Amino acid sequence: MRLDKYICRCTELTRSDAKKYLKRGAVLVNDELIKDPGHQVYEESKVTLAGNLLSFASARYIMLHKPADCICSNVDELYPSVLHLVEVDRAFDLHIAGRLDADTTGLVLITDDGQWSHKITSPKKACNKRYRVQLSKPIREDAAQLFEQGVQLQNEPKLTRPAKLEVLSEQEVLLTISEGKYHQVKRMFAAIGNRVVGLHREQIGDIELDQELDLGQWRYLTEEEVNSIG
């Protein structure tokens, strides 16, 4: 982790304030004077700020049941950020591990552990995500086979990775994908001549949305849930 970010995690300082302390020569790492904000430090590093030993705060792992009309971003835009819903200290220091569109509901994972988040979002990790999808018209009979083979999205050079489709009714399906292209689920159904009218994420990896959480509610992940992302 960058030293300036480490200082922010351990204190109430902003990134700008942390850099001012570094510039003044007020920070030691393992008893060595460090002024570089990008200097890499670790949980076990001994960091002192103006003579005070800093204590590294444990990473936070949160599950949110995202409602519609909010966005997975650290800044408000046309819609407010989902981080307004997470009532913790310095919520906007957290980041969202795998985004959802403003009109999409369901499971969102939020953390300040960058390596853990990377395991979810990196294309190389192929972390599965399961969605419940409502469609504008009946699903075609060969849809599952097409998704298993991969479909061609507009303006994409390659087919999508194999995806699993489970038909619940003529116009409701479960879709599991292992990548996260822009608007991918909507574009996949558009590619086979259908339109998504409702989209809800139920699962990321082995972590399922807690059915006890109403829209807009959140909880910390259990240790087992955190460790399931590997």
C-alpha cells in the first residue's frame, strides 16, 4: 500500500494532509525517514507520524443490497453514490468491487482491500456473477446453447466467455457470467434479439446476497465469506 494511503487509513487525515507531513519529514517507516508518498508499506510496517506510532486499521468487507436509482461510484453524478447508504466512518474511502448500473439492483461488495477487490474484478480471475433477469419477450429455445458457446457483442472483437443460462419461465432466467464487460448482460440478450427489462445480481463468487437484507441495507461479510474470494 502507498504510504500516503496508509497514513489516511490510520488517521483522520486527508491524502493532501498526509503529503504535507511527508514533505516536512515527519514520517518514519521502520525508523527510516521517508518523504515519498508512493513508498510501499505493509500491515507489519512500523510507521510513525510526528513521533506517534500508527496502528493499521483492519480492512472492511461489506455486502450491500443495492436499490435502483443510485450508482456504484465514489462520487455523485446524475444519481447519488451507493456509499451514502453505508453508515460507517469514512465510507467514501471504500471502493466498489464490481459495479452495477443505476437501474440494476442486488448484491454489491464494498471494501478498502485492493487485493481482495482485484480478485473479483480482474478478468484473469474469472469470478462468477449470477443475475436474475426479466425479459421483454419469451426466451428463445437455443439461448442456453448460444450463451454456452459465446455470443458476439456489438463493437467487441471476441465472443463472450461461456455463460450458464437457467430458464425459470418464458421471460425470467438466471444468467451466470465470469467477466464484466460494459452493460454485458443487457448486451448479451440484445445479441440474441431480446431486451432486459429487470436485472438483479444475486451472487458473486460463492457470496450470495443475504435474503435478510432489504433494499438499501448492508452488513459486514463473515470471515468465511471474505475467505471464499481467493
